[in-house]
Amino acid sequence: ELFNSFLRLQFWMDEALLSKYFGDTDESEEAKTYWKQHLKFETRQSGQKLLDKINENQDLSPDVPLRVLDVGCGDNNWKKHLGARVTGIDPFNGNADHKIGIQQFATERPNVDWDIMLVLGSINFGDQTTIESQLASAVSILKPGGKLYLRANPGITHINEHAQWIDFFPWTEEYVKEIAEKLKCTVEEIGLDHSEDDLDIPNGNRIYSEWTKNDSFLSV
């Protein structure tokens, strides 16, 4: 019982740290001392190139808007590009359409009706059990044949004094492939989010991958 109490305390401390770092502040975007997005939207894989892929998919069924879920949407910037097609969820940021985490969202809205899942830097925190549970929740409400786009941090702590106590999960390409297979998804593409030639990347490069959900699904 004492050990379980310790685990609960650790969980709430981790949540408090994430909420403080990624949550709303009164600071301007320029003056922010906590987290702020470093987009480089035009050149990274999870920016304009991803938007082009989504629009190409939309062109295949122009009369039926794609349903896109942005998991851990932060400031909900994909709204600028996708409008009403995207729903942003985030447990910490009030700019989200729903201020909620993916596990609670999938539990409360279990319908399998999302065409595209954006998981761009949001499932990066905690231990392997936490990572797999959150990804399993995301995949569980993705349509068979649907796409999941993952941007994963290979364990790099942000260059920010407020981030030093945050537990960043050490993703690898091998683990991306392993968990995708476990969740009955096929990895269609994997590599670096930014070009290897780009040396000006705040907080380091990331692993980018594109998954397709198979017909069958295995929860973890």
C-alpha cells in the first residue's frame, strides 16, 4: 500500500510538472520562459509535407471531410491549416477544442471514426507502460486503414530550466516499429523530422513516422 501511494504521488507530481510547463501562461509568445513551439513548418516532415499528404487524402473523397484528431495539440495551430476538419485535444492547454488527455478522450468517445491521428510530440513523457497505453488509446479510435503520424523525441531534454525535471521517454526507430507492430499497425515511413543538414534545431531533431492501422487491432 505504501508503494502504491508512492506511485500515485509520483504520477501527480509528473502531471503537475507537465501542466506547468505545457499549460497556459500569461506570457506573450515572444517572452515565454516555459514551453513554446519551434515549428519550422515549411521544412520539417511533420509540417508542410504532412499537410500536403492530408490534403492529397482529402482530394480522394472531396465530398466527405476527413476527421483529424490532433493529440496533444498545444496551441492548436493545425486549425489554421485544416479548419473544422481537425479536433485538438490537450490535457494542459486551453487552446484545445477539448482540454483532455487521449486516454480519457478514447474512453468517453470510443467510436472508431477518426481518419487521421496526429501525435506530434505529445506522447513523449513517462515510462514505457504510459507510452504504450496512450498510443493504444489513440489507435483504438482510428479507423482501419487510417493514418497515424507520430513525432517522437529520442529522450532529449528541452534546453529550458523548467524542463529539467520532466521525464522524456527515449524513443528509437526500433521501438517505433516494435510498438506499431504490437498495435497492429504498419509503419509506412520512418526517419528524421528535420533534414540531417539542418543544424539549427531548437531542442534537437525528432523521429518522424507514418503508420497505417491494419484491419485488426490489439490493445495493450
